[in-house]
Amino acid sequence: MTLRTMWRSGSLQRPAEAILVSPLRTLLVAVLLVALPVGLVAVAAAGAAEERAQAEKLAAADLAASRAAERIASIVLHLQDGLVAFAATPAIRGAVASRSPARVSAALEASHALLPEEVLRVFALDREGVLLGIEPRADTLIGQSFAFRDYFIGVSREWRPYVSDTFVTAVQGTPPAVAIAVPVLDAGGGPLGALAVAIDLERAGTVWFARLQAAFEDIYLVDDKGLVITRAGAPGADTRRDLSADPSVRAAIRGEHVRGLVPDFAAAGQMLVASAPVATSGWQLFVVASPAGLQHALAPLRSALAAVSLALIFLVLAVLVAMSFIVRGVVAQRRRLATLNADLEQAGRHKSDFLASMSHELRTPLNAILGFSQLLDEQLKERISDKQRRYLGNIHEAGSHLLSLINDVLDLSKVEAGRVELRPEKTTVHALVEPVISGMRAAADVRGVRFDTMVESGTLIIDAGRFRQILYNLLSNAVKFTPADGHVTLRVWTAGRDLHAQVADSGIGIPADRQSRIFGVFERVNEDRSDSSGTGLGLALTKRLVELQSGTVSFTSREGSGTTFDVVLPGVAPTVVEGERILVVDDDPRAVELLLAITGGLGLRAEVATTVEAALEASRRAAPIAVLLDLQLASERGEAVLRQLRACDRTRTIPIAIVSVEDDDGSARTLGADEHFTKPVDRALIAGWLGRVSLRTANPAA
Ligand code: ADP
């Protein structure tokens, strides 16, 4: 089976079709081309979204950290300023100067209500660090020395305000604290003692970070040594936890801005962390967000993305599978059509065979009918009655009609089967149309129709028989459908290389609404308006014969005033071939004679060369129109001529046909031969080729 037949039979389809025809293959390709890319895009999109969300969350944490740090700094500063102002009041100054616990407690009592809720206690110490008073009251502590406490050491160092480290207060059961201590100075600026507040870190953790806690995983407030002051996630509980070893905490204390994904922050695992320093205190604030929380936040997006991807994939799969089924249907249909076509072709061949043999079978008895009816008419002319003569006439007429019908049907089926081979020969316009004119003149006379002809002279290379058939069909219709006293005109002329023929009549015309049908088979459109007989095959055959010669046939018609048919056959009129010749290269006299008969039939001169040298010499002397070249020459192989003519610029383009007993194996064509005719030669084929190349030589532009 060749590729072509495989293709025709449908066993080899276009690649896309070959895939679509199998649902499994379709599925595989769909997965590769659709599902995979969609999946990858979905994953990439999810990744990008996650990155974006992470960046946004980190930016939010950063902003929150700096805002919270500002807030804490302002709270501490506010408290400190308040204390400084309070310490400068005469009540406190006097009480501390008096060192009287009763006076101090009384002075403090009023102040406590004014302090923010995270303040645990307010207390006053003398210049040695002995507690003078405390609010809310804890009388057992009064008189005790707290000189060892960081806050006292800090404030008494230079008698300036001081924020302490975290510490656990001396009051049992109270949460961890930091203290803000300010000096109590006399009017001269000399130190009298210190006034301090202890801030409840548990409370502070809750109050200070109240709004932020919900948005983030945790918030750490860490002092300048890396110890936790308080933490939003567990206010008070983690106080004094040492984070000084944590790289992020160390970096922040060093003054760097921590911002990013931290592998293990405060031993809590991978976290998004942003830091901010709390102004003036040396404290650092860390806002911590969990990337896991981010994953969680992205989960709806992810699932939406997955759902959309899946839906898309299923949609594409469904479409492809549906297409697959459709394509299967189409392929099956095409196969059925191919089978049907083959059947039809065969039926067509059977039809043609049948028609050919039937026509033959019919023509033989028809011959007898026509012949004997004519004979009877001639021989019994005197002895039979008019009626009997009419009967004989009817037999003859019916027989003639049948014969023309058979001829037309046979011709038509031959053209349709591509079995009509054109046999172009050289002729003149006059020689071509003369027999038709004399035949039609008689028919026109019988009907009383005037017949005019205008024929210009010219040379043609044309299949004369087929052209006459065309003219005859058109003219006999014109005469047939033109009433007595009407006229029919035939014009034939050449224009350039085209042959034009025009048949005009003044007859009944063709109704406009029927004009589109007249070239159809068995179409007779004037039956109701004319008593002329016909088969309805003439124009169908005419059109096919014209098209077989690459020509066109057209008409214009007006009902009641006549019809004009125009035929154009292109490329049949050579301009000049005289003076040119065909070079026949063969050393077999009978072969030469045959070839000369063919060239002579076309009106072409010929020169004969029997050796390679003679052939080359003749070609170089004057380039021939064409060369007919035998391969088996006695002196040398004909290929030598081929090779040398093709090698030289002057002779390179001469058309060369091989005429040989050897089959065409393509080797001569490889050397540059244009055609290959196998002996015994088909005269029509060679004549056709010579006709074509001589036209080409005469009109190189063609
Ligand atoms: P028919 O054998 O009937 O002439 P044709 O195929 O030659 O068949 O023509 C088809 C039909 O076209 C004719 O039957 C006729 O009706 C119409 N026709 C063809 N030529 C002419 C014409 N010159 N004038 C009027 N009608 C025509």
C-alpha cells in the first residue's frame, strides 16, 4: 500500500486527527498540553500570591512594630514627666524631707488614682533607699531598705530619672514589674530621696498591645540586655526570659532593623519578625507573625485556584473528548465516503463499459433499420401508397433520432470517463469549418433559413473532429430553433493564439428563467415552443468538449429575438512555425519514416540525423523546434546527444523527447529529457507533444 492510497483509504490521517480519533491519546495529549501547564501555572500563581501576602504581612508587622514602639516610648515618657512634676510638688517634697511615713503615705494616696491602670504601685524612698511610703499600702515594707534595687541604684547615681530593669516586687504575689524612678529634690536641687512607680508588666503586656495582639502571632518587648520585659502572647509569664542569644534580638540591640523571615525566633520556629527600638529606653519591640498563619490565610485562595484549574481541565478534557468522538464520526464518515466513491467510480466504469457495448450492439441493428428503410423507400417508391411511404419515412426518422441519441450518449460518457483523447493536427481555419458549413447550408435551406458565414483565414493546431462536433451542435440548434425566413450566422476568427467561433441566430430564443439549465444533460427547454426534435444532450456534450480543450462557451439569448453562442479555444493558433524544423535522431529507417509522417501531418518540416555527431552538428547549426531522440543508435548511445545539448547554453532549452523501445526508467529525464515515448509509438501522443512545443517555440512568452 502506498502512502497515497493509505491516505485515501483513511488509514493515515493528519496528525491532529490521528490523535483526536483515539480518546485515550486525546486524554494523554490533553494532560500534557492542558492539565500540566494549568497545574504549573496554578502552583506558580499560588507561590506568587503567597510571596505577595508574606511581603504585605511583613510590611504590616513592621508598621505595627514602629507604632507600638512609639506608643510605649510615649507612655513611659508621659509617666516619667508626671512623676517629675509630682516629685516637685511641695506635698511630696515636704513629706520626703520630713521622712515621715505617715506624711509620705498621705501624699502618695492622692496620686495613685491619677496613674494609669498598668501602674502597680507608687512609692517614695529616702536618699539611702529606705522605703518611706507606698500606695496601695504595704505597711510591713516601710522602713526596709531597697538600696540594692536597680531602680534606686539607677536614680541615685546622678539623681536623674531612671527606668529600671525588670524585677519582682517585694510585695508577695505581685507580677513582675519595671520601675520608673525620679529624684525628689529640695529647692536647691539637692537630693531628698526618690519617687517611683512600679509598672505591672502583665497588665502592661495586655494594655499596651491590646489592639495589635489580634493581628499578629506575638509581640515581644525586650530590654537592652536581651531580657524579655513583657510579651503579648503571655503577659508577665515570660518576663526576664533571656533572649540575648537570639541572633535577631542581638542584631536589634546592636541597632539593626530586623525585618524578615527568621528561621527560629525566640525558639518559636520560623517566624516573620519586624523590630523597632523604643526611644530613650534602649528597649526593643518585636512584632512576630507566623508564616503558617499565612498559609492558613491563603487556603481559600488556594482552593479557589485549584477548583478553577480543575474545572478548566475538566472543561478542556470534556471538549477534547467530545471532539474526539466527533472526529471519529467524521473519519468513519470519510471512510464510508471513500468506499462510496470507489463504488461510484466502479459503477461509472461499468456504466461507460455498458454504454459502449450497448451502443455498439444498438448501432448494428440500427444500421440495418436505417439502411433497409431507405432501400425500401428507393426501391418501392412507385409501388407503395403515400401512407406507406410516410410510415417508411417515420421508421427512418425515428432510427436517425435513435442513432444521434446513441452517439451523443456514448460521446458524453466517454468525455466524462476521461477517455476522449485529443488528436491535434495542423490545419487552417477554412479547412476546419468548410465541411460543417456545407452540411449546415443544406439543413438551413431545407428549413428556409438564411445561413451566412464570416470565416477569417489562419493556421491552427487543433483536434479538427472535436471542434467540428462543437460547431455542428451549435449550428444545428440555431437552424432548428429559427423559423423560416430567419437567419443564422457563423463567424470564425483567430485573435492572438485563441480561436473564436460565434453562432448567432434570429430564432425563438431561450426564456430567461430556463437559461441556467441548457448545458444540463437531457435538458430540453423549448419543447413547448418548438416542434423540433432533439435529445437534450448536444449542449451538455458541447460544453464538455470545449472545456476538455481548456476553452469556454457562453451565450446570450432573448426570447423571441434570437440566441448567440460564443466559443473560445485558447492557445490553438500558432503564429509562425515555418522555416523551423524538428530534428529526428534515429538510425532505423522505418522508425524515421513513421516520425516524419507525424511531423508532416502537423505541417512541420523535419531533418533526420542518424548519428550522435550529425545530431550535434545539426543542432548547433540552427536550433530545431524540438528533438525526437532514439537511445539505441548504432554509433553511440543517444544520451550523448542529450548530455551535450544540455551542457551548451545555445542548445540547453531545446525541447527533447526520447522515442525508444526502452521503458521510461526516469534516467533520461534526469539527464534533461522533457518527454519519453515508448515504441511502438502512439502517434497522437507524439503529435500532441510536438503541437505543444511548436506553439511554445512560436510564442516563447506562452
Ligand atoms: P437538443 O438536442 O434538444 O437540441 P441541446 O442540448 O443541444 O439539446 O439543447 C438543449 C436545449 O437548449 C434545446 O432543447 C433548446 O430548448 C435550447 N436551445 C439550444 N440552442 C438553442 C437556440 N439556438 N435557440 C433556442 N433554444 C436553444
